[in-house]
Amino acid sequence: MTTLADLAELVRAPAALSVPGDVIAGAAAAGALSPRTPALAGASVLLYWAGMAANDWADRRLDAEERPERPIPSGRVTPAAAVGLAAGLTAAGVGLAAAVGGRRAAALAVPLAATIWGYDLLAKNTAAGPAVMAACRGLDVLLGASGGRMARALPAAATVAAHTWTVTALSRREVTGADATLPMRTLAGTALVAASAAVAVPGTRRAAPRTADRAGVTDRADAGPEVAVRPARSRSATIAAVLPAVLAGWYAARYGAAQAEVVRDPSAGRVRAAVGAGITGLPALQGALTARGGAGLLGVAVAAAAPLGRRLARKVSPT
């Protein structure tokens, strides 16, 4: 009999902690953070779980040889139940996105769902696989931006997509192991991703507060309250500028260290560990992008999912 634990393993339930940050980062970049953002994040999680179930259904014969412990080849979940769950989660995810975000959200949720299924059924084992999966994550970021100026979220979408490309490229060698050149390339990509998240996008900085007295007051005694508030503003501006770099550095340190281990020992086990680090470390990158969008505290909250994801990954594999 199939249990909830079996289904949680099928959809890699804990790995979903890496998903809401896509939507939040996109919303922050587009100036679209609102009460509907959590619901769009929920829709994104449903589509992620759908993709995981569809992935295992599509790979059921291969997994019978290479990953027999997975729910379908082990007999704990039937193929029919897996594909039915994937279809149901897809419908629920697209429906929720359309219900809370209207036509603009639906216009992104539908191609996102199609791209997820296209990856699982067609592109996964082709040269286009990493690019298609990267497109999934990029569309996910834009789903969060659907209620605002989506063009402003394109840099964030490209950053998350680039990270996803590195993880997907590594994941193709989870069973066989890799040569040292692959993790060297993905490690270089990770460095570029972290650098792009740490640097402010031109044109997105808010205008600095005006401190000049419009009435032409020059007496420092008359301008006392304004003078007093300047240090506080300066400190806030400094924190806002540094926080994305700190979170991006955290992301790079964790994921980069795992890839460096693969360079040293490109065995299948090390590759799987690096893929897991890429999945569970993504919230730190999303947090950096959210902070860069002007939502510093929310960015820290998003990044906090990274250590939680690592703990849960010890119980349910994210790969």
C-alpha cells in the first residue's frame, strides 16, 4: 500500500523549499510583492512536485536498473498512480496560478507546465536538457513577476536559470560519475552566478532621499531632525547594498565547496552530493536576488530555507 511517505519521496517533498524563492525573487524585482505572492509560490510548488512525479514515471524503466530504491521500481508507488499524481498536480498548479494571478499569471504557468513535461518526456536525456530545465526555473521567476514590470525581473530569471543549468548538467552524471572538467565548468558558472546576484542591476536603485531644505534653510539648528536622520539612512543603505553580496557569498561557498569536491573526486557519490547542494543551496541565491530587489528582510527569510532544506535532505533525497 502506498503511504504518504512514499509520495513525499516520489515528489522530493523537501526539495520544494527551493521553489517559493523563485516567485518571491521575481516579485521583488518587478515591484510586485503582494498578498497574492504566497499563492503563486504555492502554484509553483505544485508544478515542481508534478515535474518530479512525471520525471520518475518517465524514468521508471531506467530506474529499475540504476535507482531500484526509488518508489516506482521498488513497487511502493505504481506507474499509474505516479502519472495520475503528476497530471493532477499540474492541473492544480496552473489552476491556482490563474485563479490568483489572472491572465498574466496563466500566460506563464501554462508554458511553465509544458516545459516541465517537455523536459521529463523529451529533453531530459538530450543535449538540450540543461537548457530546458533552466528555462523552467526562469519561467518560474517570471511567474512571480507577472503582477508587475516583468522586464525588471529578467536579470533575476537569467541568474536562477544559469544556476539551474549547472545543477542539471551535474545531475546527468549522478550514476556514472563525471570527469574533472565538468565540475570545473559548473564551478566557474557558479562563481559568475553569485557575482551577478551580488551586483545591483543598473536602473533599479531607488532614488536617494532628498535632504536639502526646500525653503532654503541653511541654519543647522533649524535642520536638526533632518541631520539626525541621515546616519540612520546611511546605515540602512549600507546594509541594503551589502546584504545581497553576503547571501550570494553564502550560496557560492556551500555549493562551490561541493563542486570542488567533485573536481577532486568525480565519483557518482560526490556528484550526487553536489547536485543536492545545488538544490538545497538555491534559497540563499534567491534570497540574494530578493534583497537586491529591495526586500532585505524577506530575502533573509527566503535564504533561511537553505539550512532547513539540508536537514530535510538527510531524510528524503532531493535528487
